[in-house]
Amino acid sequence: MSKVTIILLVLLALLIIGAIALYFLGKRLQKKQEEQQSQIAAASRSVSMLIIDKKKMKLKDAGFPPAVLEQTPKMMRRSKLPIVKAKLGPKITTLICDAEIFDSIPVKKEVKATVSGLYITSVRGLHGPIAKKEPVKKGFRAKLKRKYNELNGKLKESK
């Protein structure tokens, strides 16, 4: 056997071992996530709140107490999270929002939310349904057409 085939076989073996390791690691992480979701569901309660502001910001910039910052993993401290400032009764509270529902939360409106600790898991409109805004994404062709029309308009104006 030549050196090239030996190197290719070793690389193939390493890839297979890596794929198997990732499979079992993924299964373990999935079980852990399911347990966490069941704990969140068990501790959740419905609360009516007035949403004041929502932003994506780092956890340390959001104004959480030091005890919350100590409990979060180091990797999560540096990443940007969806943060919602809401008025719960007479008190203004900073909460972490689920990334899937962050865009559907209306600002300066009263909503009924399912909260588990400092984590918002779902939102419903208190006075009617929440209007969902879907961002309109322009495709590559639409962008090119717009640029073409702008340039064409400038050329006609200059003549």
C-alpha cells in the first residue's frame, strides 16, 4: 500500500470516529434540553405585563443582579440575548426572552405572557391578537433591479 492510501484510510477512520462521537454527544445534549424544558414548563406562570422596551444585548449590560450573572455559564455572558424590559404591576423588571418569540413581542403594549423565573416562554395579546410583522426580504434579483432603475433614472436626468 502506498502512503497516500494509508493517509486516506487514517483520515476516513478519524472522520468516522468523530461522527460517532458527535452522534452520542448530540443525544446527550438533547436529553438535557428536554429535561430543562420540562422544568421550565413546571415553573411557568401566566402574568400580564406592559412591555416597555426590547433589545438584543449582552447579559452584563442588561442590568441583572450579580447573583444572576454568577449562575449563567461563561459562554452565555459574552453572547447577546433577547432582553425585554417590562412593567409587572408597579415594578419594572428585566427579563430574558425566548429567541423564537422575540420578534412577535409588541413594544408599549400590554400582553399576557408565560414566565418561568426570568425567562419569557410565550406571549399572547391581552386586548386582542398580536400582529406579527414579518420582515420583507428582498432577493438578489430585486436588489439588482432597484439599482438598475436608480442608475437609469440618474442617467435620464443628466441628459
